[in-house]
Amino acid sequence: MKTILFKPFEKYSEKQILIAGILLTSVGLLLASNFDATFDGALDVHFISGITFRMIMSDFLIVNVILIAMLYIAAKIVNNKTRLIDIASVTILSRSILYILSIFNVNGGMVLIESKLLKLKSEKSEMILSALSSGDLVFLIISGFFSIMMVIWYVALLFNGYKIASNAKGSKSIVLFIIGLLLAEVVSKVLIYIIHKL
């Protein structure tokens, strides 16, 4: 079970991983569309009321292309024989985990809480807490904890896949992976911001 959850790349071929990733991603995009979620960064998700499927797809494509490119460059530095298909399949499957987070906006719950917080962002923390109901606070705690667990799972799966795809060993590969992931977050954010402004 541990292998399937964290190291499926050791058991299945890149084609099997890619197919599984595409299928899970398709389901994830449907969830995102139904729950107004957009995964507009390599590490995060945002909920926007009434977001269009076109915008969701645009964000999805930008983030995935940038992340694959950054990890591929990092992997090629580690091992020049690294194949693009291996990094792409690893990335697509790993990111499908994050799409589960879409369900936290069921009935627009997360958008509603976020709108309350935005109205109170200049207030003191005590006032913010008093403005939220006990149900809101419980929901935020549960969703926050679950989100952290999903991100940890996603990053662990992504790193394990990157390590296998590039046959990476040592601290250099870890540093390059972290740099690649952080650069993907920053670059995708900037590109998405520019495109949304057009």
C-alpha cells in the first residue's frame, strides 16, 4: 500500500503512470469546475465564485507546463539521460492528488469564509475570530489540516517520481528539486497574473 501511495513509479511503467495521471486529472478538472477551484500555482489552490472552465484550464496548463519544464531541467542537471516523458508522467499523476481539495468548496462554503476574511483583513485577530461562526472555524481547521496533508503527499510523491526518473542521489538532487518546485510556483504565478490581466 505504501508503494502505491508514495512510490507507484517503482511498480508501474511511465505509460501506465501517464494514463492514470490523465484519468485522475480529468476527474480532478471536473471537480474543480463544479466547486469553483483553480490550481493557479505549483503548490496552491484558490476558490473563485463563478470561475469559468476556460480559466481553470488555462491555469492548469500553465502550471503543469512550467512545473514539468523546471523539474525536467533540474533532472537533466542530475542525469543527462532523464527523459521528458518520465518527468511529465510523474508530474501529472502527482498533481492529481491536489484536485481532491476542490471538494472543500461544496455549496460555496470556502468562498463564503474567504469573503468574510477579506472584509476583515485589516482588523485585529480577535475581531476576525469573533466574526466567524464556530462552524466556520471548525471547517477552516479541518480543511487546513487536510490541505497540509495533501500537499505533503503531493510533494513526497513528486519528489519520489523525480528521483526515480532522474536516478537522483545525494543532496544536490534534493536542492535542485526544491529550486525547481519553487521556481515553478513563482513563474507560473507571474504568467497567470499577466495572462489574466490581458
